[in-house]
Amino acid sequence: MSYLKSVLFLSAFLICLSFTTLHHGWADYDQTKVLDFKTTIDESVYENPHVLVKVKYNKETWTVFLAPTSRMTDRGLTGDMIKKGTSVRLVAYPHKTEKGEMRAERIFVDGKKFELR
């Protein structure tokens, strides 16, 4: 294999590897510990690979991973609906090893339920 082909193969492999390590699969979250609470969004980032919000839970700041932007918009949940200051109810699972991180199963905005999985 030529040097150029080797470099291209290695580059492609590393890119694929980086995407898999950035992905937040459900297996990383403890689905036996359901967190169901009302809060206010302190910060919101509406971009791929997952929308995320920062909220207070038990007097601590948590990062909450929501769904990818395409799934959010397909289900009617836009970035404007979850901006800073919005009151929400979250049903989420804490990360098994990362303190202060959770993954949301669903979010309620203005009393309307949005399934995220």
C-alpha cells in the first residue's frame, strides 16, 4: 500500500473513532435511576451531535444531553422553545460514571411532552 493510501486509511479510521467516542449512547446512563424534576434552563446549545442544556438539579449544575437537532425539530421542539430561562420538566437518567451529567428521555415544555429517544 502506498504512503498516501496508508495516510488516508489512518485518517479515516481516526475520524470514525472520534465520532464513536463522542457519541452518548444510552448504555452509559443508569436507566434504573429515573430523575423526574422541574427546573429552569440556565444554558442551551442547539447543535449536533446532541442538543444539550445546563440546569440545576439538587442545587448543582447538570449537563443534560437531549436528542440530535433533526429529531428535536421533527418532533416540534425548536431551539427557541428551550432557551435560557425556560421552565421545563425533565425525565432523565444520570450518567453511570460522569458526575453532573444526565440523558433526557423526555422533556415537557409549556405542559407539552416531547419524547427524545
